[in-house]
Amino acid sequence: MKKLIRFITIVLCVVLTAGLFTGCGDKAEKHKKIDGLLEDYDYYVIRNKESGLVLAADDFGMAESAKVKMREYDEKEQDLSMIWRVVAVDSSSYRLQNMATEDRYMSVKRDSDKNGALMCLEPLSDGDGQIFELEADEKSKDEKSFRVFSRLTDFAVEPQDGNSDKEIDVIQNYLPYGKDVDYQVWEFERVGDGDIDLPQMLSVSGDTQNWSCPEIYNYDGTYYGFIMAGGITIKTSKDLREWTKTGTVFPSAQPYDWMKDETTGVPGGTIWAPGIYKIGDTYCVYYCQSTSGSQHSFIGLATNTTLDPNNKDYKWVDKGCVIHSYVGDDYNAIDPNVIIDDDNQPWLVYGSYWSGIKMRKIDPDTLLLDQNDETVYDLAAAQTRNGPEAGYMIKHGDYYYLFVACGSFSTGYWNGVGRSKSVTGPFLDADGVDMMKQGATAVNAYRDGFTKCGHSSVMTDTDGTQYHVTEYFKTYDDGSSSTSLLSISRIIWTEDGWPVTATTPGVLSKLSEKK
């Protein structure tokens, strides 16, 4: 089919491949539009005419060679795994870029020439396995209804076996006799202008498992991830995408006797929620130890003068306990986070459940709590066993933003946020509800292949780009679950000053006015 078109456009295909696709929001500079059947470089939902289900990236597109599945699109949720950028090769041929994860395009798996070969997501290539030719469906009144053919094979894209159920794989197959089956017809529904910058996930690889409670710090061009595991696992990356385990802060979870003591420590405790911060010239890892469901907890501190393990001065120094909580207290000394305010004053954010998220001043000299000011500030109130927990505060523009984990591991984590012009609050969500009254605007939400996204942090890179870093879990077909996996989403800020990530509900609508 269309052999002549294939020959004529091959040079155009190569030129386009060499110079475009470096991200969202740069249509005018990076891509010269081609007039054709669709609005080149804009966002579409691709809906099956027979079932009404849409093409979607399995596992939110983050797994290698993630399958293309059939799922139901929710206009309010606007799941980016179901939104595709159409990138013209010629007037009737397109690449289909999935918008959940950076640099992922619908592809014929392994460039197979067999009927029944799966559609999957792969990084951009210059082969025909990522180019799809559209042919108008003569029966459809809708001008945007097409059969979609792989340029590699001339096979049509369809749900496997013509099945209309959810979660069915998408394949390439022969045209049936007469070419009139609706399950091979796709309705392209335009949902947004390609100039709208979308906060895709980064495509991470390498050591991406066991990333509970992650925080990342850019030190001299190397990214250091500090993770809740053993004696605080450290993983590093040169590009924020390929990760390798490189060491630990402590040789074990309880290397010092004081940690095992009933009064000063937590016997049998494990390390949770490490956070990495620079206060003055010192690199500080605040962490906590506890046991599940207990208030018998403490926050500790380890310091270093460098993060480079090859530096002769590299050494983690134990500074002991920062704050302790016991059974019967109205707070829990876990989930430490440090925010340095506009006056260069460091603060410790901590707590979860019980009476919620608290904050106290840190003495910048000792790096422990300020003994001259023991004021405790309440930032976000508890909701029984539904959070909030894992408070994480940043400053952006005129506001301080408090991120929290809501829900629970068993009922389903999600991340919410509120903001205040004062570091001590009150923190209000986008609807004006105080976080002391359970206010929280969703930063992310459950997605297929992206669940239990609990403890999160925000990494501001040296160029000012901000990333929402969290763990997530994948559920397999047999019902089992993966270990905690790393997810990094770029943050984009709406015109009215709220953070949006790749899994924020209604992400496209929230950013529609930001160009």
C-alpha cells in the first residue's frame, strides 16, 4: 500500500527524525508543521470505533517495551498514558508519541513483519516500525475516522482478535475481506494544542527497584538518591535517568548502641524516610527510625562535608537523636524534611497520623532543634489512618508549598499539596480549604501501572527545573506486586501557581492556558 508515497517521503522522514522531538512545548522552534489529515504535533485521544475504548500505554509507559492496551478514557482525569501527540511525516503518515513518559512512540514490537505482532512503546527511531499511514474510513461520517496501517508491513492496527474488552493488547493484522470491520477503525479526537507543555515522566533505567521514600540531590553534576533501605542506600546517576547503587550512609540499620536503647532509640527499629539537605557548608541526612504503627520513634542526623565518596574528606558523622516520640505522645517523630526560609532559617518538618504534620526551628550551628525556641507549629491535621504523612515543603515564587501523602499503603496513597505565604502557615489548598481541616489539592493519582505513590519529595535542579520524585508499585497479571519503583515527573506550574505532574488529574485542562 502506498509504495510510491513511502519512496517519496523517505528523505523527509530522515530529516524530521534528525532534528525534532526534544520535548513538549517547542512546536514552532523544533517542528515545521505539515498540513494533512490531522493537526500536526497536537494532542489526540485515539478511540476504537467499535468499542469506544482508546489506545493507552501500559504501566504508564515506564516499562521497557510497554504494551499498547485498550482502556476507557476519562475526560476529567485526562490520563496522559491515553493521550498521543501526532507527528506528521507526510500529509497522511504520522508517528504517535505517547505523552505519559518522555521519548516513547508507538512501535511494531521488534519491527516484526508478522501479522499479530504487538504494538508497544519504544524510544524514537528512524525506522518504518514507528510510522503509521492513515486511510479515511469511507463509511464514517466523522472526518477524523481512519484505518491505521504500519508502514513497515502494511498491516492494520487493531485490538487483538477484534476483542472489544478492556486491557486487550493492540496488534497489527491483515485486513479482513471487505475491509469493513469497525474494530479496525480509529477515531482521532483532538484534545489539546501541542504548544501546551506537559510534565512527562522521565524514562528511568538501571537500579530502579527498592526506591522507598526517595530524595535526590544534584551534587557537582552527579545525582545522589537517598533511599529508605538498610543503612540508607545511596544510588547515583549522571543524567537523572540511569541509576546505579554506590553505597550506604550507615553500615546497617542500627549501627550505634544508642539507636537500640529503649529510651534514646527504638529497639528493633528500621530506618525510614531519609532526606538530604545542605545547611551552610554541611550536607545533612535527616532520617527516622520506628516500627510499623508505633509512636515509639526518633529522628536522627548524619552529616558530611561532601557527597563525593572519592573525596578524601568523605565521611558520614553520627550526630545522634534530633527528636524522639513515645507511646502516648500526640505526634510521631518520623518523616523528617528541612525547609530553609527566606531569612536563611532552617526548619524541621515532621510527623504523621496522630495529630498530623508539625514543624520546629533548627539551630543552624548545631543542626539540631533550636533549644531557645521550642514553639511547635501545626501544619496539617491528621485524618485518622488516612494521613497526612511525609510532609515535604519547598518555596516557589511567593509561596511555601507543603506536599503530603494522603491515604495509606493499604487503601491507596496519593500526594496532595497546599500553600502559604508564611513558612509557618496556614496552608490552604486550591479551593481555600486549610490543611488543618484536611485540605489538599491532588498532585498525582492512581493510574494503571502507577499505584501507591506515597512518600514523595521535590528536587530542584541547578537549572531551576523541578521534579516530583516518588515511589510507585506495579501490579502484575497474577495479582502480585512489584517492589517500590522509582518515578520522576517534571513539575510544571499553572498560571495560578499550582504544581502539576504527569499524573495530576485533569492535567491538560490545568495547563491549557499556559503557553
